[in-house]
Amino acid sequence: YFPEGFLALQHAVSSSLTEYFNRGKKVIPTVQLQRFPYPAYYDDPLLPALVLFVAIVIMLSFSYTSIYVVKSITLEKEHQLKVGRTLALHVIICSWAIPPSSPPPSCVRMRTTVKHHVAGSVKRTAPYKDFFLDPVGQSEVFVNILQEAMKIMGLPNWLHWVAWFLENFILLLFSVTLMVILLKVRWFRGSNLAVFTLTDSSVLFVFLVLYITVSICFCFMVSVFFTRANIAATVAGLGWFILYAPYLFMQFNYSGITTTSKMMACLFSNTAMSYGFQLLLMHEGTGEVFF
């Protein structure tokens, strides 16, 4: 009605008829309306779509990684190979570092202990024969042997977790770097537009680094409660999507939710990540540089 001028014509006819039947008296006052004040923004049809999908795409991108980390850590406990490997590693250290002609008493006692425990160790490791013959299994055994070597040298248990953290953090850091490049690259020649045009690259990088840090800690927490790798992986996958669930119910009512409720929801890492990207895209829509 408004673009074609029908509302203006209707108002003029209504006003004329009202004045005619009221003998020229102006009954209806002149009313002027204007739009409610709102910050200036760019009309970019891509931004509403990004608000809906960018968070879930990032969440799904790291879902497999979270399941893999939990399964890898729990698989180590499930195989129960640490006792046999520790004993074998003692033998290797003594044979490499100690001359055979003058072994210390500790190695002599260890050799005596080996004779009594080898038969039992073979029986315990017999069900895992296929695992040892598998190349992937051999690599996992090698990693676990290194972990046992750390314990023999007297290194604390927390260092084992630090090693797991650094291994996964470095791998995910490459993924984060690639994501930042894809989000900031200019896709069209002669254009300055990107997926996140106004947001600084360092903001995106630090934000995603904090996200993968929290995600790795979540994987560590889940792995502590389970000794079966398959069950742990299933729970990790389910928990990963549960961390995103609050945002599904709150994303369309951002202005109507209190700050306290938002902060409580941000205790879930995937919800916090989703709100973070929503705020970045809101700044993109208003034309504000976020750095």
C-alpha cells in the first residue's frame, strides 16, 4: 500500500470527508511519524544467514576432533598395557645404559623379577596380539612406552596431561589458522569484502584459540570418567552437542534475555562460541570495526 501511494490517497480522502461532514472543522489532527531510532547498518543479506549457520559450522568442524581426543585417551586405559610395557622398558634401559659385566643390584633384582613375570605378562597380552601386529597399534604402543619412560624418570603425572594437551593443541592450531585465513581472505578480485570484513584477524585468531583450549579441556574431563573407548566416544559426541543446545533456544531472543542468563549459558563452551560469533556479526552489520 505504501510504495504505490494508496495509503496517502486513503488518508487524503478520509480527511476530506471528515472535514466536509463536520462543516469544515478539522477533527483529525495532523500526525507525523518517523522510524524508531536505530544505529546505522549495512543491508547485507548474507549476515542473517551467517548468524544462523556460522556457529553450527564451527561446532561441527571440531566435533570429530573432540570425539577422537576422548577415544585416544580412553583407549590407552582400555588396553591396560602399562604394566607389561613398564617391565620391558626397565629391561631396555638396563641393557642400554648398564655394562653387562657390572650390573647394579637394582638390575639384578629386576632380572630375577622378570623371570617370574614374563609368563604372566605373555598371558595378559595374548588377547592383544592383533593389536601389536597392526601398524597403527604399534605406533600407539610406542607412544605409551614413551609415557612410561617419563614415569620411570620420576616425572609427575600432570606432565602426561600436558603432553596430550600440547599434541592436540598444536594440531588444532593449524586448523584455526586456516579458518582465520578463509574468513578474512578477499574472495572477489577488486573487492574489499570478506566473510568477516571489519573484524580484525587477531580477534578471530585469539577467540578460536581460546575455544580450542576449552574444547581440549572438555575432552580431558570426559575421558577421566570412562575406561571403555567406545562408550567414552559416544558420551563425548553427545555431550558436544548438548553444549550447543542452550544457544538453539536463546539465539532468536537475544535482546529479551537477561545478561545473567547469557553468562550462565556461556558456561557451555559451544554456546559461548556461538554468542561470540553472533556479537562479531552484529558489529559487522552496524559497520563497527571490532579489534
